[in-house]
Amino acid sequence: MHFHKAFLIFLALTAALYFVMLELSRNTLLGWGIALALFIGFLLLHGLLLYDKSAPLRVFAWAVFIVALVAVMKFTAPPERTVRAYDTAEPAVTPIRTVEEGDLTGVFNADRTVEIYAGVPFAKPPVGELRWKEPGKPEHWDGVRACDTYAPMSMQPRGSVLVDSLAHVFVYKDFRITTKDNWVEAMSEDSLYLNIWKPAGNIENAPVVVYIHGGSLTTGQSAYRDHRGEAYAKQGVIFISIAYRLNVFGSYADAELAEESPNATTGNYGLLDQIRALEWIRDNIAVFGGDPEKVTIAGESAGASCVNALCVSPLAKGLFRYAIAESSGITAKVPYHTFRSFEDALKAGTKLRTAFGVKSVAELRNLPAKELVNTNVPHNSMTVDGYVITEQPYLTYLKGNNNEQALLNGFDAHEADVFVATTKVTADNYEEKLKPLFGDLTHEAALLIPPAERAKEYTYFIDAGGNAKGSYNELVSAAWFDYSHYNWSLLLTAQGKPVYEYYFTKDNGSIGSIHSGEIPYAYGNLLNDEKLYSAADHALSEKMVAYWLNFIRTGDPNGEGLPEWKKFGDDPTLVMELGDNVGMITDKYLAVYELIDRWQDMLEEKQKSGAES
């Protein structure tokens, strides 16, 4: 056999790149086997037959080879599958428990200290004629239902597996090469299920926390590893994570839907799912040893906005007592995100009909879910529909009609960094980029944090940079995320209710203190990987879990052996830093909040003037 040196080098480089792509794209082992056979076969073909053939023939052979490789990557893409509740060979099955709909079993964790019930239905599947309707109670079932597998996640745009892997390589830094067959998690319109982690055995009157995942109301899932509940169940608290309809399925609004609704509502189907889940928990949690009078709701990002919405919804009154909100809220007079008026919701609905060329809800219901979910019309906001949310949320607080008795809330040090990574900001365009946040007061905002004042601490491989990026990141974080918590804390404190606010600053080998960075710390799910998390990280996680659990039990995070966490009402200028330091510090964005208060008042007046005209 004969080979050109250049051919061998090029083939080796092609093979290296291709197999890296296969790993990052999570292709099946079958794909690896076929690809390996193709490379070996092409090598032999060149050495035996193509070595001395004409250039056009060799080019043609290369073209056929590349087409074959592309086909292998396409047809051996990772399949969809659901995820087992506990990944051991044969997890032990729990005793039978009986809920309103029938009998069910779960599985034990490895040391049999926790019972896990995954994929428990709390509503009828919202499919067919039930798409865009208020959720109903689930059907009864016969026999014993095995709740040992998480349900498919709610319908959402399927992102690139390759891009997701690159994020885990360069941002999360937790990508792991595996020799097992790869897969991606299944999704379905039939997704209204919840997951329960409880202490093993027969218990009574245990406190309960219900976790609502984030994802901009468009993506996310209830079974993500960072917010699973085994750590909480081991300490006597029942942890429940719930799914809800997302994007167009959860937030689509249409006047025709409002007409067919017995409650004249449309646009808040995801929130209605969450309320249905809380009703199911109220009616059934005693079966698992939980106390329906001791329920705390918790959420991060869009999940925190949902927590805020549940706090002002009359439909959720009496379904929980305490609230935990991480990195979002909707109490601003004119919220920056995750919120819209009923009129704007209907306009988005009209755009959706136009985009799909349909004239009725019936036609939309006939469209496949996989087609609908890829719409370019944004549906990532909750709506003042007069039923689920009756008015601007801050007005509900001013009237004292909100539902939570105590609040633990806060934000991360670098909330906005990843959201604005592709935005280049320099001293020259600094105020232009800030204008959507501060409007007529943009120049004053730029004086509070001048363009060159703050260095950018995190850099991503897609970061557009710019000499004003550090300052810009801080002001975006303060406006988009931090302000909502400060405002929420003020409103609740004015009612004499206890509020505890945090500021998460811990750096680590993974994503550090960017948006969502606190989640694995707060819920006891740090990976045991010294490259990502040190002993100091695990020590901080223990403190945060203790704070969160104390709050869930009593409405007060303080406890023996923990640094004192002062109430917001004792001094509204202070927040609890959770990082290398754990203790009260001054909130460094107070002047920014005051500026936003002024801009919010101006915006509200402009909206009122526009409505009157």
C-alpha cells in the first residue's frame, strides 16, 4: 500500500475533528463504530486503489467520503429518552402509597434514606382539545403506578446538542467524556407531572418546599440535577419539583380562548399549571407525610418571577405560606421582563396566527406541537388577565392582598454577564446601550458607574468585550435582576412581614456567581469534583442549605452555628453576602435603585398618559 504524506496528515486531522464532533454532539456508539469503519475503509481504499489515480477521481472519492460522514452524524444523532429517578441497576421499590387518583410506588436512593416518586401526574395531559385550557384534575388509574422515571420535559425549542456541549466545556466546565451510549432528554406536550423526595419511612407533618424551575418561561425542566431534592429529604423536608407549560403552550393569549374559558382567561396557562400542582399537593401531600399548612414555594429566574406571580394571585391564596425567590421578580411598576399587559399578550397572539397562516384556535390546535414550538413570535411573559393576575403586582402589595407570610430572596453578583456576552460595549456607545434600561435618566446612570470604573471579572469564549463591558454588566444586573428584589423586599417589609435578602458572590471552577450560580449550593447538589468545587464551596453549600431549610421550617433562616442574617426591615441598606465571606454587607447598588425608582415613576406616567390619549 502507498500513501501520500499530505493525505495521511489531512485524514488524521479530519478524523480527530470528526470524533470530537461526535462526542460533543453525543452521537450513539453505533455512529462511532460506523465512522471508525469508514475511516479505516477510506484509508485502505486510498492505499490500495487511489494512490496513483487522477486528481479528479481522488477529489470525487473525498466528496463521497465526506457525504458519508455527514450522513452518519445525522442518522446516529442521540435518541430521546426519559431519565430514571435513581440511576442504580435495580433501585429498591417503596411501599405502595395511595393518592386521590390511585396507588403508586417510587424508588429508594442508594442508602434507602430517601424515597423518590418521579413523574406523578397532577393534571390531565394538556393535549388535543385541552391545549390552551385551564388544567383539570388527572384521571384515576387502575393497578399500581410505578413512579420511577421523570416525565418528559415540557415542549421547548430543541437547542443544538453541540452548542450545549460547548457551553459545558467552556462555561460550566463540567463536560465529561463517556463510553456509554448518549441520548437527549425527551420532551412532550404531556408533561404535567411532579417529583417528590421525602424522608424514608412513615413521617408526619413534615414541611414541604415546592420548586419552580427557571428558563425564561420558554425552556427548562423539573428534574435538572442542580435542583433535585435528595439533600433536603435527608434533613426532614419534603422537596417537590413541578413542571408547567412553557413558551407558546404556556403563554399564548387569544380573545377566542378567553371567550371559551369559563373564567374568561387566556395567556397564563403555565401559571395555572403551577396552581393546579399546588392544589394537588394540598390534597395529597399528607399521604407522603407532609403538612399542607407548611408549604414554601421556591424558584429561580423565571421560576422566581412565577413565585412572585403566585404571591399576588388570588387563586393561590392559602396554598403556601413562605416564598423563596432567586434572581427575578415582577414587583416593579413597569417590570423589565417576564411580564406584559393583556393588550400586548393579544397582539403577540395575533402575530402567531399570522405566522402560521391560521384564522382560528381550532386550526392552531391541529398543528403539531413540534411545529408550534419553533415559532419566532416571543411567548415568554405572564399576563394581567384579570383572573390569575388581577392587576399590576405592586398594587396588590400596596393593598396588602399578597399571599406570602415571609420572603427569602436575592441575587448573584454577575447576573447579567452571560445574557449580554455578545454585546460589545465601549466608552463611545456606553450610554446608547444603557438607554433601554434607564431611558431619560441614562446619563445619570452612566455617572453612577462610569464606563471605565468596573473591570469585567468573567470572560466567555463568545464575549464581545469592550472597554466599558464591566460597568455595563453591573448596571444591567442591577436593573434586570437586583432591583426587583430590593423593591419586593421594601413592599413586603412595609407590611411588617419578615424579609431576608442575599447577595451570592462565590467564585469557583464552574460558572461562579453568574445567573443561576447559587442553585447547586442552595439545594445541596454540588458535584464532587475538586476542579470545580473546593472544600470552601462545599462548606458554603452546607451553610446555604441550613439557611434555606431553617426558613422553610420557620420563616427565619437563622439557626445555631450560622452567622446572623438580619431582617431587611432592620436595615434596608444591608444584604447577606454568601461567598468567601458570609455576613451582612452594604448593598452597593442603592443609588442605582433610587435612580430606577425615578425612571419607573416616569415610565408609569408615560403609560397612563398614553392610555388616556
